[in-house]
Amino acid sequence: MEDFERQLRDALARKEQPPSLEARVFAAIAAGESKSWTFWRWEALAASVLALAALGAHEHMVRERAAGQAAKARLQLALKITVAKLSKIQQTVRTSTEE
């Protein structure tokens, strides 16, 4: 285990940058080799658009479900009222036929 810890410490130890790194970075920027950043910006934009579309679709589904539940509640109320009225009518018919 000590060997593993030593290897890990060595791998994560701070290392000095090569002296030519700064010159290479500035040369790459000057040469316009940072085109990959443009690609990443478009990719991030596309991901944002997709996320917004998914959020909009989810919101639409939530609203549709709420509307469906409200319609179900109205239908159940209408059926209860219908049952109550039909029961009264049935009682009236029964009492009138018994007389």
C-alpha cells in the first residue's frame, strides 16, 4: 500500500512547465488554432437549446396532465349529479306506479 501511495503522490506532485510552453500557447493563439473553442461554443449552444426544448416539453406534459385530471374531476361530478337525479326520478316513478 505504501508503494501505491508513493506512486500516487509522485503522479500528483506539482511539476514545472517546460520553458517553451508559454511560447507555444501564444503561437497557437496567434495562428488561429483555437478553432476548437468555436466548436465547443456551438455545441454548448445546441445543448442549451435541447435542454430548453426538453424543459418546454416537460412543462407541456405537466399542464396536459393537470387539464386531464381537472376534466376527470368534472366528469365524475357530472356522473354523481346524474346518478342522484336518476335515483330521484326512479323513486318518483316507483311511488307513482304503486299508487
